[in-house]
Amino acid sequence: MRYESIPSSLFIENRNRFSTKMNPNSIAVLVSNDVMPNNADDVIGFAQNNDLFYLSGIDQDETILVLFPDAYKEENRTILFVKEVSEHTKLWDGDFLTKEEVTAISGVKNVKWVHEFEKTLQLFAFEADAFYLGHNEHIKRVTSEMTTRQDRMIQWCKEKYPLHQYDRVAKITRELRPIKSEEEVALIKKAVGISIKGFKGLLSAVKPNINEYELEAELIYEVIKNGATRHAFKPIIAAGKNACALHYNSNDAKCNDGDMILVDFGVCYANYNSDTTRCVPANGVFSPRQREVYSSVLHCLKEGSKLLKPGIKHSDYEKQMAALIEKELIKLGLITNEDIANQNPDYPAYKKYFMHGTAHHLGLDVHDLGLYSRTLEKGMVLTCEPGIYILEEGIGCRLENDYLLTADGNINLSEALPIEIEDIETLIKNK
């Protein structure tokens, strides 16, 4: 793996907490993600099912975790199934994890080959009354027309054991995963630390007429060189009006002299992620109007992030953040008090220039598990990312940091990532 070993105690504790949430006499079955095909016999890089990783630490495809806390035999209470190592697989794909390595990583003593799964499960499934099965319950924008390994496991279990009761792994993991342990926070900090090096590397290449993808290349170089597992998501390098498209990432335009460039990127380290956004001037100096817009967004970030603390409802936080942005839009001459007085309540005036939420959970997923109806709590990690987008002026500005909630406030995990106008201009000037 590209990351340092994680103590197995993290995964043992995660399994213990998960098991206490299961209904009596139930079995949980979690499977790895698929290796996704590209074309012909080529494949896209593998990314693990994060619920499975959370409970096992195993970062390998064709893996199955079975939890049966009430099993009569203790060895059947936790079993990991992994693909078998052979001379053939070593020749073509290199080494897979041995059983001993799986135990060292996960703390699971009972490790079997994946081809033993069906027979093994059948031996004790009828002692149980219910199954917990995993499924991607996030917005189906990407997977709506796909059949995943999780989908196939659900179908197989229901065909094999049609009279058992069924429940959802996500009901438990969405409760547990938002609260980060010390080990998890340390991994997120590691991802943020690599982000800082990546951003400074990108700044060293900023100049007029450079292509967006050239800056992306500088970012990729620094991020991978400094130990990232991969990008958390495809970076957004958006110059000028491109920054007004929220999910722009074609990164194929030229950064013209006078453009402001929005850089939204994340680092994945040991499957834990950072997510940060900065804006920089292509020619090294913010124009007066860019300074105005940037300063307004930075003000909203500094004031809005103070709201991220235990006890606040997510909806209340977003309302207060919207109010901060609204005031700045008036100062910038983009909306008026009259616009606000006559606005459609279902589409407030500020939404012309600010149209997205400003905080999401961060962890194993960039948009990590967590119900937005849940009051914020100590140990959660969230982003804060206000923005102002003025298409008619070709200016899009978003600034984003990552925050760990503490008992009485929060800690800015990305504080060392340059954000002040003077610091960014100086770093570009002195490259």
C-alpha cells in the first residue's frame, strides 16, 4: 500500500461498535467494490468499499467481511474472506494479501479464501434470523444504471435465504462514521498535509497563458510524490468564467492574463480524504474587483466557520451562512435590498450568485456519511466552502477549509494552506 500501516485496533473497535448496534441473532455481510473495466482488457484503478474498509482495513478487491456477534462458535463471529494467493496470480498481478497479513491489518483471526464463502455462510446462516447488507445509499447520480457487487450480493442472499429478515448496513455506519476517532483524524490531517504541498507546487507554476491541465499536472506531481494514495476526486482547475460551473473539471482551457483561477482538489491518503479550495490570479496579482469578491468570500469563510460547533443544526448553519453571503452580495453591488424585499421565497435573490450548500461531512468519502437532520457533534469533520459566482464578470470564487469539531468550537485542519491575498501573491511572486 502507498500508506503507512494503520493499527488494527482502529478496525477492531469499529467492528465492536458496529456489532453492538446490530439486532440480536443477525449476520452482517459486507463486500468489496468491483474492479471497474475501461476498454478491452484494461481496468480503472480500484477503490475500496468504504464501509468494508472502516470495519476491516482490507484494501483489496474480492473481499467479504461477515459479522455474526451471536454465533455459537466464537470463530464464526468475525470472518474475512480474501482472494487466494497462487503462483499464477503472483506472476500476472503481483502479491495479494496472505492470511497472516490480513489478520495483522484487520485483527480478524478467522481468514478464509473467498471461494469458501458460500459454503461457510450456509453452515451457520440458518442459526440467524436476519441479514444486514450493504448498499450505496448516496445520490444515484453515478450508479443509477449500474449493478454493483453489493447489488449482486443482495440478490444472491435473497434468493438463497428468502425467508430471513433484511436490514441495512448503512443505518449503522451512517450513525458511527460521522464521529471520527483520533486515528481517523490523524489520517485526514495527513491528507491535508499533502494538499498543502500540492497547492504550493501548483502556485510555483502559475503564470499567464498556461493551460489548466498544466496546473493540474503540477498538482498531481506534488500530490503523488508526497505519498497520496490518489486524488480524492478529479481536480477542478477553472480559469475565469469556467469557475462559475460548480463541477467543471475538463481543465482544458487557457488561463488568460487577468483571469482568477479556482483550484478545488482533495487528497486521498489511506482512504481518508481532504477537500480544499483556493483561488489564485493567473498573472500573480488580484485585480481590484477580484480582491473585492475574494475578500467577501474569505469573510464569509472566517465568520461562517465559527458556526461549525457542537449543538447547531445543519439547516440553521446553512441559513446563517446564506445570510452572510447575502450581505456581501449587497456590498458588491450584485443585489439590492429591494431585490430581497421582492424575492421569490423559493428562490431567494442571493441564489443567482450563490447556489450551493457550504458544509458536508468529510472522511472515508469526500461527501461522507451523515444525516443532515442530525445536530452537529464533537468529533465530526466538516468542510466550510462559501462562494460567489458572477458569470457576467467571468469571476467565480470559492474558498474551502476542513474543520474538526471540538467540545467548544472547531479546529481548522487546513489552516496552513495559504489563503490570505498577500500570502498567495507573495508565493507566486517568489516562486
